[in-house]
Amino acid sequence: MEAEAYRAYCLQSVAAAYDVVLITSEEPTWEVPYLRDCVVVSDPADQAALSAAGRQLAERYDLAGVFTWTEWYLVPVARLARRLGLSTTAPEAMQACRNKATSRVLFARQGVPSAASVSVRTLGEAEAAAQRIGYPLVLKPAAHAASIGVIRADTPEQLTAAFAFADQAAGLGRESTSVLVEEYLDGPEVSVECVTHRSKTTVVAVTRKTVSAPPFFEELAHCVDAADPLLDVVTPVAQAAIHALGITGGVSHVEMRLVDGRPRLVEVNGRIGGDMIGHLVHLATGVDLPRAAADIACGRAPDLTPTRSLAAAIQLLYPDTSGTLLRLGCDGASPDWLERVSFQHQVGDQLLLPADGGNMWTARIGYLITTGIDAAEAYAHAAEAYRSLTIEVAAEEEDAVAAS
């Protein structure tokens, strides 16, 4: 259900232009109308299983390209494309995206403004790194995504628990199980949505982000404005970061913070951004990022011509407390500017916030998407739509708490 809620638009876009054959870990359900064929493997991140599935499909069809929008499959899919003789960014570049420690080294080598960072394995090493970098700090797994295991520590007293939190998540990583201790970049967070074709990168949009209060970094909202004045500010740094990592083709989601108005890199994700950001880009600019990714994978030049200049925002729905979801709904009104409301939990589900050991999948109730002539209007519409929702959660040991 979560995959459909957040990635159906990608599959719809690609299937409108290409015959799609899918390698997946589960029997397809909602995907079926968009597929010509599929192969189910237990774990697409398993290189041997993925390669065998790819060879199986190559025997049935004349494959034109292969790509993924799933973070955990970036390196295996690049290797699969290379083995099938298809267009791809080098697996080594995808590996550099996946391992944030490697990214930091390459950024420093190419002079891309980034954060001071030290890779550590133990609490003692983390304490030593903290003394060198200074507080506040950010601790994060070297090879994760979606803010999993990312936490801020403001004092030495907070470091022990912060390291344990990041280290637990890092232990689940495939490319690396180390933890990064990094300088905290104090400033607004944005992402830059980029398309690279034959090593030339075009910045399509900038996404302004709203994140939770420290110590966690849960993303609460995003907004894309086609006329955002930050585009000129962030474009050179985003292009330099992609070049430093060796990305030669595909869609990239480049995260950065503006420190004293100047961009500094957080990370580069070698795929379409999550949280429906690609859909926001399409609503705001008319540029189709999933179609662009498919075109590049098939060796074709993507069409990046903007066809509109609007703004689009997504409000991600979280409860105020962990507990049982008691009531969930909306008033049924559907103004033109309310593009959609999507719920990924239902009444009776248990919700668990990151502060209580959860993550975005256990905490997030769903989202709503609104549009406007500019960012201010899109945000205002999001606030109005949020007020129309009914979300009631019963804390485990307290009376029911209404979140809106």
C-alpha cells in the first residue's frame, strides 16, 4: 500500500511511454495494469537473484533500458544494466551515492561545499570525532535513507544515546554499517531535483522542506515553486556534486542546507526523490521526472521543457503522540487546489513516533497535496486542507488526543 501511495505516479508515467517488465519482491497487485510482464525474486538487492531475473527477461524481450527509483537497489541495478549492455551510470558512482562517507571524500576532493564528517565504528571513536568537530553534531548511518537513524546531539551527555540510535540503524545497512559523526549545518533544508544526460546536468526544480524539531530530522512538508529564486543559488553546487560523484545519467535528488545563505551538501540520492516530490515537480513545472529517468535509461534525450509555472506542496501527516489511531477522515470537500489526500494507515493501527523507536512507516498517517499560483498560496491551501481532516490518536497510557 505504501509503495502504491508514493510510487504509483512513477509507474503510470513510464508505462504511458514504454512497455514495462518489472523485477519485484512480491506478486504485483496495483501494478498489474501497467505491466507487460514481471519476475518475482525474494530480494532484488541480492545481485545474483537480480542478475538471474534480468537475464530471464532479456531472453523474452529486447530490453531497451533498466532503472529503479528504490534507494536500496541503486547499485545492483547499475550492475545489472552493465551486464546486460544497457545504458547506466557506473555502479561505482551509485556506490558513492549510497555510502555517504565516500560522498564526503569526493566532495572534498572536488571542492564541493559540504559538512565536516568522520566515519566511526565505536562510541569512543564518536567521542573523539565530536571533540574535533564540535557541537552540535549530527549522527547518521553511512548507508541509509529517509532520515532513518539520523539524530542530533547538542552536548557530550547526549552523544551516548545518539550514537546508539544511529548505530542500531547503521547495522542494517548493506553498503556500510558505519556511523558518520558530522558537523551540524544550521540553516533551511532544500533538495534540488536534477536530470543528467550524457554527463550534462539540468536543474529542474528546488524543493523547500519542513523538518521536525531536534533531535530528529523527520520530513514534515515539501513545496516546489517553479519560479523559486533559489534556483540560481543552488544550481552550480548541485551540478558540481553530481559531477564529483561521477553520475553520467539519470535523475538525482540532491539535498543541501543553506548556511548563511550559501548551499552546503547533505547528500546526493541517485534516484527520484521520495515523498511524491517528482509529482510535485510535475504539478508545478510540467516536467515529468519518471519519464525522464526512463528515457535516459533507454539512451534517449529527455524532454525537460517546462509547460507551466505554478507551485505544489505536500503536507505529511503525523500524530502528536504514539498510540492507537481511533478516528481518521476528511470532510469530503474537494476544491480544485486539493490534488489528493492519501492515508497509509487505518483506524485501529498502532502509530509509533521516532522518539519512541519508530520511523516514517510506523508514524506517518498519510499526506495531502495542494497547488497554488506560488508557494505562499500552496502552503495556505495545505493548511486549510489539514483543518478539514479528523485525526484522533489514543496515547498508550493517556486519554485520546486529537491531532487536528
